[in-house]
Amino acid sequence: MEQEPLISVIIPTYNREKTIDRAVDSVLKQTYSNLEVIVVDDGSSDRTEEIVKGISDPRVRFYKLPQNGGAGHARNEGVKLAGGELIAFHDSDDVWRPEKLQRQMAYWQEHPEFSMVYCGYLCHLENGKTKQVPGEEMEELEGDIFVPLLRRNTIGAPTILIKKNSFCECGGFDITLKSLEDWEFALRFAKQNKIGYVGELLVDVYLSGNGVSSGAGAYFESRCQMLVKYQEELVREEIFEKAIFEIFEKAQQGGVLEPVKKMLMAYLTETG
């Protein structure tokens, strides 16, 4: 009987002593068993290292970076250490449902034309409410989905299962971004590859004030960078002005409209 492909699960972490055990445990309890877990500690100063090294499962490996470089950098470093031909990304404050990898692998076997397969997730907000992603407003969810991804971010890092060689050929995560690096990678990848989608909620994402994707300043700076980077495509699809409006609307809600306006103008001026 042919052995299932090895999946290397990369988990970047930074001072997540309260949730890292839960995140790793949700991977180890997968119904798909041929996997390894590579926890990349991005310079934590809490008990994260002690907790991970205390996990007795031999499939878990720990690697500590000398200094904090951001989630994208940590994920890229994890891929370099990966022994699997397939890569899955997880976040240290989120939880996979037990059948997550099995469902994705089964779907991939039926649709080998895809170079990446992602799934839906349930986002748990700090106010106790939940939000399903992708939402019902998304119509095109797989195949050539670059344009739909321009409109809305639907592929979170913990939902991605990808071929290692495809990830490396695409250049990995953009380490210059302080936030939204998973969205930018998905956009760049979708330009050249077909992406598959498993229409089930297989990941629980917990938003917290100190999570990988948190930080208003980092979010708006990365959003402005992406707007400039994909300006040509946004203009071509006639959604450039709409994208600016969405950024300004969110900035106004957060009480930072004027600083964000100045930031965006600076980026646009810089690129001509």
C-alpha cells in the first residue's frame, strides 16, 4: 500500500504560551497522521519554548529564531526545514478541526490540477460573535481566482495546503509586510496557479489583541503597500477607487483616517 505524502505543518509563534499547546494539539489530533510539526519561535520571551519542548510527540520539532522578524519570515524559515513535499500553515492561537488535512487531501486527489487547496474557517471575534470566511458574497472560490482575491481576502494562512516546490517557486511570503502577508501571497500565487477550495469550516481562527494579524498600524501600512503593488490590476478591474474607499472607511472607524490618508499618498507618490 502506497504511503500517504508527508505534510510539514509550519507554526510561527511569538509569546503564545497560553495557546501554543492547543494549536499544536489540534494538529497532532488530525485524522491524517503522516505529518511533522515545525514550530518556529520568532524570538519569544515567555514560556513558549518550554511548553513546546515539553510535548512528547516525536513529530514535533522546535526551532528558535535569534530575533523577531515577523510571521512571514518565520513561515519561510519553517519551510526551509520542512521534509514534506506538502506544506500546511497553522497559527499558534488558532485550532484545526480533526479532519482538516484529511478533507483537503481527499479533495486534492480528486482535483490534481490544483497547486494549492484551502478551506473555509470560522472567525471568532473578541466580542463573542463569529464570522464565516469565505462569506456568502463570494461566488468564485476556486480555479483562476486572482480577480476575486483582489476584491476580498478569503485565504487565511491556517487554511493553506500547498506543494512545497510551488511555494518556493512563488518566492514565499513577503517579509516586508507587517500584516496581510497571507493575502499578498495568495494573490501572487493565484496569478500563476489554479487554487482549489474545500467548502467546509475546518479551522477556528481566534482574533486577539496580540495575535499575528493584529495591530491597526501594521494593517493599514500593509494594506497601503498592497494597494500600490497591485494598482495596475485594480485599475484594470475598475476596483481601485473602491479599494481606497474601503481602506479609508475602515480607517475612519478606527479614528485614524488622516494618518492613513497621508500614508497612502506617500506610497503612491513614491511609486510615481
